[in-house]
Amino acid sequence: DSGVTQTPKHLITATGQRVTLRCSPRSGDLSVYWYQQSLDQGLQFLIQYYNGEERAKGNILERFSAQQFPDLHSELNLSSLELGDSALYFCASSVGASYGYTFGSGTRLTVV
Amino acid sequence: QQQVKQSPQSLIVQKGGISIINCAYENTAFDYFPWYQQFPGKGPALLIAIRPDVSEKKEGRFTISFNKSAKQFSLHIMDSQPGDSATYFCAATSDTGANNLFFGTGTRLTVIP
């Protein structure tokens, strides 16, 4: 157990629907990062939050949004889902990037 | 623009051989260079990391070699084992700015018995 908890582990939904992925960071970590990994692809950075505030944005679609709550857990909202959104979504947390990230085990999203 | 370039994309090594994965970067402000190991269906896990004040760091069979002047670093896996078969990502960051890790594109390593 890495200390970063992601729920749910698996999600199957239909095109056009909206889903919410949840992440609880490791205790003491203020930064949360979201990544998308499609089949046999690399890690695509989506967005970073630090202590409740958005810190950096990557290749995040307008249909996607995220937030970090006062208790530091984060949610990634994906709407108007398309088949191409099927992927593994990882959350990572850190006390600072120069101390490394700790990744969760991911949420596998399948859009049918 | 890819901040960290990684090669090769895939690598097949015989059991007992040496696996070598290379990465290059451009941003001279980078001062932390980790490697992550990812097994299928799992999240990446920190394997080993180096800071630019040393040229080499070794942990068991895993060694990072760092060349600051060439802006390159590499992962060497000695006595490669089938259990090392995984995808490996290099990354880099600095303490300044957004403090994000920039990942390479990954190398799929297969160690054949």
C-alpha cells in the first residue's frame, strides 16, 4: 500500500456520461497530481493541486475538471465521456516534487 | 515539447544481462532525477533517484549514471531478472517553478529466461 488511495478501482460507463474519480493523498502530502495513461502509453500529466489551489495544468481537456478539498483529497470529474477517454487514471501525491511522487494504484475507466 | 527524452522505447534482455535505459534533458535547472518502475495494471513506484551533486548512485542491482555536462542520465540494471520486466520511466524536476515532475515516455523492458 503506497498510502495514496484511489477509488473506484474500476469504472465502466457509457459514452456521454459523467464520472468522478477520487484520490486521498498520503498523509502529510499537500500536492496532488492527476495523470492519464492510455493503453501502452506514457503518463500524460493532467493537473496539479497544492493545498487546495490549482498549481499547474497539463493536457487536460475542457470536459475534465478537478478540485482539491480542505481535507486535501481530490476529485477528477470527467464529463461527456468518449470512447477515447478509456484509460488508467492515476493520482500521485508529494510533499514536493523534489522528494518524488507516490502514486496510487489507479482507476481503470472503460467507456462503452 | 518533451522536457525529458527517453530511449529505447522497448528493450529485450536475456536473464543475467545488463539493461540500459537512457534519458536526456535540456533544462539546466533540473536538480532531481528519479526513475519509476511500473508493472502492468499498477501505479508507477519510485525505484531510485539521483541529484546532480553525484555522478552515480547504486542501490542493489540498480544504478543511475549521471552526466551533468551532457545533460544525460541512465539506468543500469545489472544481472537482469524476469521479475524486472516492467515499464521504466525517467523523470526530472527542479525546486523552482511549478515543481512538477516531467516524465520520459517510458521503456518497456522484457527479460527473457
